[in-house]
Amino acid sequence: MELALEHAVKLDALSNYISYTKQKVGSLSYTAVIVTQLRQHIRLNITLNNKKEISNLMMALYKNPTDEDVTNKVLLLLLK
């Protein structure tokens, strides 16, 4: 799970500092929400049920870290 957190932090940095579609000023950083959710899972010792699917989706986010559809899918899996 710590590795997933490390990847989520990298994705958050990519989404903030690269030249993909820029977020609107004041908008929510969905990758930051993924980081928060993973930290909460680690802190509360919650087991991820869909590790493989979450991993695949996070790898897809490396291609475009601002893809809200993929990010929403990750968040939905984390909230199950």
C-alpha cells in the first residue's frame, strides 16, 4: 500500500507541474484526493480489495495525470 501512496504522490506532482490540461484556479486536485484516501487506508489499516485494478488505473494516469475519468474510477474503488 505504501508503494501505491508513493505513486499517487508522484501523479499529484505530475498533474500540478507538467503541461497537460491545466486545472482551473481554485479547482480540486483529484490526484491529491487519491493521496489522501491512500493515507487514510494506511492509517486505519484498511485493506484494498481491488489492488490490481487500482494499480492499472494509476499506471494509466501516468499517461495523463489530469484525466478525471480515470481518477474518478480510482476514487470509486478506494471508497468501496
